[in-house]
Amino acid sequence: MIRIALLSSLCAAPLLAQDGGQLYTMYCSACHGTDGKGATGGQFPPLSLSPWVEGDAARAVKIVLHGLHGEVEVDGRTFNLEMPPQGGMLPDDQIAAILSHVRISWGNKESQVSADFVKSIRAANAERKTPWTAPELLKLHPLPGVRPPIANLLSQVYQGEWQQLPDFSKLTPGNIEEEHDGKISIAKAGFTELFGMVWQGDLTAPQDGEYRFRLDADDGARIILDGQEVVKVDGMGPMNGSRAKDGKIKLTAGPHKLRVEYFEYHGQEGIAIAWRGPGIPSWRSLTDKPPTGGPDPMPIAAKDGRAVVYRNFIAGTTPRAIGIGFPGGVNLAYSADHLAPELIWTGDFMDGSRHWVDRGQGDQPPAGEDVVKLSGTPIFPAEKEARFRGYKLDPAGNPTFAVQLGGQTLLDSWKPADAPDEQANSRQPALQRHVSLKGSGPALEILISDSAEAKPIDDQELSIGDHFHLHTEGEVDLIKRDGKTYLKLSPSTSATLDYRWKP
């Protein structure tokens, strides 16, 4: 099977295009993907829109005939996957058909390859017994017109002793250089300790959409696009993946002003940045060293109008958390330890790559915005001896959590709702909560918020903290005490509450 993304051109008459496609599917797609973007989420080199597909066809023919060994950079990513030679298995006409198919597929617009051309390359290199390396091939067949990842890149070097990112705008650089290769590197800093660097240039987004940036550094760094901070790794620490962070930003197609700030205190030094998004299907490095921390993101989201459940460690709540991602971009994390909803947020639900793919350790933070911490303590005092009795999902995936207290059962149901926004003349995402108490026993005080008292806005609208409004339906008995808010519920009664984010 073909294991590296490097194919090229020449003209003549290969086999029919559909024959090349069938041969590609049989021999190449397991690694390079049926869409040419690299199998298993881009873990193998892409052929789609790859500069290795362009230019001199001899480069690609040699790779297929003799294989490829060692590191190779494709589309800003470094791969080190051994590609075995195929020349002993595939005849000239089949190699020509495969390469011709690749060169006219997935956005590639190159001339086709003839069987006679493959035959000539095979004869000229008949004595070769070992796979090619990327440096050997690029010396003989340079890639055509490869654009630098960052255009108009300038670097500035500063001397100083910092343990956190300084305000570089108030400092005077000691050296300014043009970085013609368009990659961020500290190799030209001239120092190994007690220095900082700032890079500025133009980063071009291929399409409109949301882009993710991954940053790791020893010691601190941050990425700014068009004046907006995207992601930051501050303070002191190693660049081994443990401190790597991801950030995201929406960009329009075209160039954007990129600014990267970095400082080094003592010890090892380094910075690694990669990005991906529309038109960039796999992580593309912007530095001379790619980031090593964390797998590719795996967004978890509601599908076909049905909520989705995430049962893993969620940052900001207890180990036995139950995450619910509803349609419409509203989300909930319920603690089975505290018997209470503890987090609500808008936007994206969760990134499953840490726990669903690599079974990584640690808590995964919510992927969205406007995260509200409702509470962080048990919903009832310990003497109540309340027990979690599980949850049920309705046909739309909306949950009802059950808590038993002696002869009583508390049912706590959640679903997405729309809240009116009079100023915008529209409706905003909201969560509706229906709480009911079944069985016989005393009235209960149910904790709503342990960090803020509800402040009335009108008869049915209350403000809790700085983040959201609470809208009540019917007669709801809310109690404010010691900076907390409780719902008082009598047996065989219920209450409906809408959680609405403040505009």
C-alpha cells in the first residue's frame, strides 16, 4: 500500500481515468483516503491539493517505484511513515494510471502520466536498492512554488527576565529580521535564556469559517489574530504537550494580521504552533517544530434533532458527571454526586478526543462559551440521605434525573427552549427545567444556586449572578438565604424554570 503523499506529472496516454481510480482504491486509499486527504483523520499524508503532486512527475514515480524513508513535510505537517516500494508489484501502466488519477482528482489540476515515462524512470534508476529520502528527492525535483505559511513575516528579539508574558508594546526590540521561510522559529534569537520574541505577519484563511489553533511553549506564548487573543500558554513550564492549549476563532477568507508573542526564562526553550479549519483538514504547522500535545479534536454534538450524552470527566463538576448536549447550542452537566445541575453553557458541547479516542487522563472542559457555574455543593444537606436513582431519556434525548429521599422522589427534567429577546426582536437559546416531587413527606428546599441570591426583575423574572436570568412559570416559591437561592417544593407539586443567558 502507498504510505506517503507524493505524486507528480508528465503527459501522454495512460489508462482510462476510471481504471486509475479503481487501482488507487485498491492500492492507495487505505493510507491516503478515498478523498485524498489522508486516512484516519489525516494521520497519513494528503494528496489533495498537495505541492508534492505538482511539478516533475519523476519525483512521484521514484517514490512509487522505490518507496520513501524518513521524515517528509507535506502541507505544513511532518510525517515519518515508511512507504514500501511498489515497483516490484505494479507494472508501468498501472503506476501511470494511479498517478494520472491522483493528478486530476480532489482539486489537483496537473497533466497525466504515461506508461512510457514510468518505464524510462524505472530503467534510469534500475540500480537503486534502497528507498528515497525527502532531501534526496527535493534536491533533484524541487517542489514548485511552495508559498510560505506566514507571508511578510518579521521577528523581533527582546532581552529581559520575565516569569510571565510581558507587555511587549512597552519594550524596545534589540533586533528585527525578515523571516523569508515564513515559519516561526527561535533559532535566530541569539539567546537561550532570558529573552523574548515577537513575530508579525499575514496568515491567509482559505475559506470562511472557524479555525482552531494549537499552541505549546517553553516557557510562555500567545497567539493574536486581528488584535484578538486566540490562545495563550503563560507562566513557566516544559514544552512536552502537558501545557499545550487549543483556541478557536472565526475568520473570513483572505489574509489576517498574525502576532505571536513568546518569552523564555531559564532551562529549555521552544515554541510550537499549528492550525486547522475550512480548507485545512489536518493540523498544519506554523513553526519549525509542530506541537506534540493532544489529539485532533473530536466534536460531540446533537444530531438529527436529538440530544447527545457525554459520560466522562468534565472540568468544573464532579467525577460522576452526566453531560447533555441539546439541539440549538445549549448544554448541561449534571452531577450524580451532588444530585444537582452544576454547569450550563451555550455553543459547542464537548470535544471527545481526550476520552473517546485516546482514553486520556484529566477533565475535559466544555467546548462552548458562556459557561455558568450553577452550584458546586450537594443539592441537599447530608442528613437528608438522598440517593441518585439514575436518569431516563425521552424520544428526543431530553433527560429526567431521579433522586430518592425516603418515601419521596424528586424528578428533575431538562430540555432546550427559546427565550424572547425583545431588543433584538428574536429568540435566544435557553434551557427549561421542570422539577416535581412525588410521594409523601415534608416540603423540600432544593438548591438552585450556591453562589448568588436571586434578584427580582418582575413577577416572573429574576436575575442570578452576572450570567443569566431565571424565568418562572406559575407560583414558584424561591428562597434567598446566606447568598444562596433555593426552590421550596411541597409534595405532589412541580415548578418550571427557564434559564436564559443575559444578552
